[in-house]
Amino acid sequence: MKSFYFGLVVVGIVGGLFQAPRELRADDFDDFLGPQAHESWKKYMRENRYTCPGPLDTLAKSRTLVIGGKSYVHSGYKLELLPSSADKDDAVKIGVVSAIKDTSPGTMKNLKETLAWFVGEKVDWIVVNGDIARGEFDLEEIIDVIAATQFPILVNLGNLDSKGSWARVYKNREKKNPHIVNGVWIRQIIADDIEFWTVAGYHDSRFVHQGGGCKYKKADVDVFRREIKPSGDRPVAMVVHGPPLGQGKKSIDVIHDNKNVGDPNLNRVIRRMGVKFGIFGHILESGGRAVRSDMKTRVKEGVASDELHLNSGSVSADPWAMLGGKTFFGMSVIMEIKGGKASFKTKRFAAQYED
């Protein structure tokens, strides 16, 4: 009997040695190679086209970009405003759209009305926070509609999106549209009156719906504790498709069975680095909610708070049952940060019916 079990062990070991090797991915080598200095942004894009989130790679020679009429220095994973482009106030308005998902007539109507709202409110940035579209053609159409506003646009990916499709769409537009900031690869954006920290993708592989989807690792979050230093003279806002782990039924990560399903790795960064503001989504039934950094104390719409972490919901026109029983047909939000405090307001859409 002992020889039988011994034989099984040997067969298992030998079988493992001769298994077909898994196809290697770019991010398999991140920890091994460490940060790299790329000769150009073109070569950076090529080498990292399947890497999501991007590594803390740099450019051998930084480049200057004009985004929204302001000059920035781009050095790889970091984009930083030139001091000469800073304005004299301490206020910033951020329009947020998330979970667009498709180009159905109802959704595109919601999106265009949202963008008109952003124009009327004179936002400083638009954040496109993941779940943009399943198909590449839909992704192109959505990005082009948003880019036409000419606002500075920070694009992040969610669990629905393909990192390869986004890399191609971005590559074909980045020269003519320098105001589109790729939040997959550019992890730290030091802008006027705000600093964004990005984590692309989603933490739970069960909900990454594309074969070429983006699942981030704990290390992709920990870089903000270990390697990236905040500028120190403006508020920091984390931009992640999925929310941090909440506490209780009032948080921004509550699903229909009243469970909290956020990522605790984000909490660690928020707590240890003192990140007071955040832009999240993914849990659609908790859309239009905000909490303080303890992830349990609600912040009401229109109320200024020195800590505010927001779930922006979905702009899709598909009906979605919210916590509390109401059904929404799309929403978008604007977050304003002024004098060290943030507030938000929500635009909600009515049901649409075809003739």
C-alpha cells in the first residue's frame, strides 16, 4: 500500500514538470525587473500594453503636455502640473461617470446629458471610472463622445473592461487628445488643487469578466504606502473602480444582501496615508452614497466634509434596484473640493421607453 501512494506522489511530481507552461504576461516580470526607464512614451505604451495597473516605470526624458490649458510634466507613472500653471484658488470640481457599459440609445442620452451638465457646472476634470464598455467599438464611441468636451479626462478601467482594447483605443488617440490621461499607466496625477492616485481594474478575479481583463494585486495598492510620495500641498483623492471595505449598512460597498464586499487593501492606504477623499463605484445599488474615512459614517449629499469617499453609481440607462427599494435609470455625480472640504451632488435620470 505504501508503494502505491509513493507511486501517486511520483506521478504527480513528474506530471507537474511536464505540464504545458502558462503563457507569460508582462506583469509576471514586474517584481523581477523592477521599475524601468523607457526611451519614449511610444515604447512605454508598447511594452506595457497588456500591463494593468501599470508599473512605476519612468521615461528617460520627460515630456511636456498641455491639458486643459495648463502645462504638465509627464515622467512616466507621474504627471505633474508646472507651478506656473497653477491658479490662485483652492477649489476643484470633478465630474464622475462610471459603469457606462454600452452604447444603447438610453445610455448615450444619459451620457450626453451628463456631459452637458458638466459643461454647465464648469468642472475642472472628468473622471471616467471603469466599466466603460465590453466591446472595443463601443469603447471607441464612448471615449470619443467624452473627449469632445475637451476637459481634462482621467480614464480608469473596471472589471468589465479589456486592458488590450483600452491600450489600442488610447494609443490611437493620445497624440490628438493629450487631455485624455491614461489612469492605467499614470498612477499619480498632481493637478491643480487635487492629486489623483489610481488603481485600475478590480481586486476579485471572480468578477473580472473579460479574458483580457484587469485584476490588480495587493502590491498594486501598496505602492502608495511604500513608494509613491504625495506632493503634500494639495488634497489626495484615490480613484478606483471598486470601493474599500465598508462597515455596516450605510457604507458604499453594500450589496443587496447587506454584506460589505469592498477591498481592505484600499482601507490600509487610506488609513495610513491619511487619504481623505476617494472616487469609487462598482456596487451599483450603493451608488450616490458617500462616507467618511472610517467607511461607516454617512456624508449626505450637499454637505461639505473634511473626509468624503464617494460611490458614483452607474450612468447606464438599464434599470437597477437600489438599496432601499427604489429603481434608478442612471446617475452621475460631481464632487467639489474647496478649502480642504468636499461635497457632492447627483444627477439622476428618469426611465426611458421606446415608441
